Amino acid sequence: MLIEIALALATSVIGLPAAEVSGAPAIEFHSIVTSDSPSPFVGPVVDTTGSLGTATFSARTLTSLASMPADSIPQFFASRPGAIEQILASPPPAQEVALWWGDLASDSQVALESASPQLLGNLEGVPYTIRDVSNRTVLDETIVELTAVVDSDAGRAVQQSARQQLNMLSSISESLAFDRAAPERTLITLDVTGQGKAAIVLGDLNEADYVSFLVPGMFFTIEGQMSYWADAADALYCEQQEWLDYFEAQSVFTRNETVATVAWIGYDTPNLTNVGAIDNANQGRDTLAQAIIGLQALRGSDQPYIAVVAHSYGTTAAMMALSEYDFDIDALAMVGSPGSPAKSVDDLHVRNGNVFVGEAAWDPIPNSSYFGADPGTESFGAQSLGVGGAFDVVTKQSLAGSVGHNEYFTPGSESMRNFALLCIGRSDLVIPEHAPAVERAFGSLAGPSS
């Protein structure tokens, strides 16, 4: 049955998958703060069996980089071609990385930006401006290299592989484009291998009062959906900002609150070949948790309101991250969910139980409980998020309904309106799906909270 549903969904995008879930691996981290760090080492730490202590390796490598002369950094990475991948596979805590980066001498920072842009671009705790520049450098250089291969006399198979990878990276490059009237876009995650990974931010993560992560599900690839996902993040950004402007106009106080949305494809979403495995959700759990913890580490005492909007298989990864890692967010919206090991809202680290679930008509994924408890059931304890269409008495506009598995992020829809309000702390104005028709139409008449 699962394969049949997946085949039907594969003609569009998104989806579900998997089975048994294992817990997040326990990792022992070692401090890399340069003022209180272990003595530097010369090379990778590998035991005689070939098993790599990656957490220790990562911490000690960064410590070693902080203590060596800046002009030795390029040679360090040149002699250890696998060091960057090993660090990123098991990075130190973001807070430690932030302190490490802040303690680095300016010439060492410059040397690292030049010698290892792949590392700095994807290491949580490094400032986002540095990550953006580093990732764009890797993106541009890789596109140049692949173009040269496509234009060379290499074999057909080599050229075809390069062409496919080039198409994937070009979709990221095109998604980064924006006009002056739109929010600035930054690239804070980039993996140029395989099906690729990327996270594009609309707005300023350093200053935004509200930050939303959009987490996709099955069949979402960089090549096929990066542009669509960035556009969805842009639409959500604009709707959130419009609501904030509306509330400010109704108040005697000037707040000038801002938002940032993250078009996040930070894990390998599953396809028909691995629809029955949980491995992709484990990866999504870890990388999403690291991204949010990284944001919280960089924002310090100025924490934003953080929301996650997850779809399909992405809801499984998100609930695993929010139940198996020790950090809190402010709101969670889930649509088209196949369930997760979390049994109820109480298992999720979401403040005030601020969890909402939407299910569109003719969506075959909700109620399947394929990965565990169905968040749409009454026993789970989540609140209803309307997606079927309604009338917004504030804007005097009809809100489109979502049908099937892939219409939740359509601009002008009830689901997008509800996402926007939830993501700026106005869950009191979210229209529930099963309320009486009059209540659904006039539920948003309540004035903004003080």
C-alpha cells in the first residue's frame, strides 16, 4: 500500500516513508574554546581498527587551527583532504564553535575563509554572513568546474553526471536571485554532492524577531524543487510581514518587527528506492536540530520567536528533532503528516503546546500512522489548522482551500494564512478546520493581543 501511494505522489512532489526508529546517537563533545582547550594535535585521530573518533577529531582540529600560524592553514587542509568532511560529519556544539570563531585572530579567519569555504559555509556557530560568502564561493567554483567537464572531451557518462550535477547547482544559483524590492537571500547550507542540500534564508537571521524553518518531505530535491521552496518561503515571508504591519497599524506602539524564513532542504529526502526506511528521517532530525541550535547559539540573549512549518515526511523528521534533542521552539505547524515516534504534544519541545496540524481533503498521507502516532488524532493533543478554505474578515478576502498532498503552500490559501499567523506568535487567530462555518469565517475578528 505504501509503495502504491508513493508511486501516485511521485508524479508531483513530496511524500512519506519508513519504519522502525532508533534514538539519536549519544555523542561526547570536547571543548574547543581556545581559552580552555586541549593541546593542539598534528593529525587526525584514528584508532587501529580504522574507526574514527569524529567528535574528538572535530574539536581538536578546530583547536589546532586556532593555535597555528595563519599561513600554515592552507597546507594543513591540503595534507588532510578528508578533514573537512570528518568535521562536518560530527561537528562540535554550535556554542563552542561560535566562541572558537570569536577567539580566532583576524588573519586566521581570513585564511580559513580562503582555504576551507566548504567547512565555514556549513559549520553551525560560524556567523551567517561568513557562511553565505563561503557557500557562494563553493557554489560558483563548482559550477565553473562542472561546466568545463561538460564542455570537455570526457566520456559520455562523465559528461552526463557533470551535467546533472550542474543542473542541481544551477537551481540553487537561480533561487538566490532577488530584486531590490524583495528580502535579501543568503545561502547558509550547501552540499554539492549527490542530490544536494541547501538552505536559503529570506531576511536577516541575525536580527529577525520571527524565524520560520520550512521543512519539506518526500520527492523534494534540490534540482526539482529548490526554486519552488524558495518561492514558498518568500510568500510566507511577505504574508508574515503584512500581518505584522497590520497589527502595528492598529497599535499606538511602533515595533518595526521583522521576519526571516528559511527554505530548508538540509537532508536527503526519500524517494521510491528508500520509501520504507527511516534513515532519511534520522538525517533530517539531526541536521534540522543542528540548524536551530546553531541559530540559538548565535543569537545569544536576543532570541527570536522560532517556528517550524513541516510537510509530509518532513513532519516525521521535525517531530523526531523536537522530541529527541534538548532545545525548544515556539510553534510547530504540520501538514500531510505520516506520523512519528512521538506519542503526543507533550513529547515535543514546543513551548505552551503550540502545535497545529492540518489535513487536506484527498490527501492520502494523514491518518496512515506509518511512522508512529498520528498527530491529527485527538489523543495526540495538537490543535487544528484549517486548510480547506475560508473567508478572512480582516483582509476581506476569500482563502483558497488545499486539496491533495501538495497544495498547502499555495499563496492566498487558508493554510498559508494560518502558517503566517502561527509563525509570528498569533496562534489565537489561526482558523481551525472543524469549527462551524460562521466561526471559521469570523474567527479572525478578535483583535490583536496586547
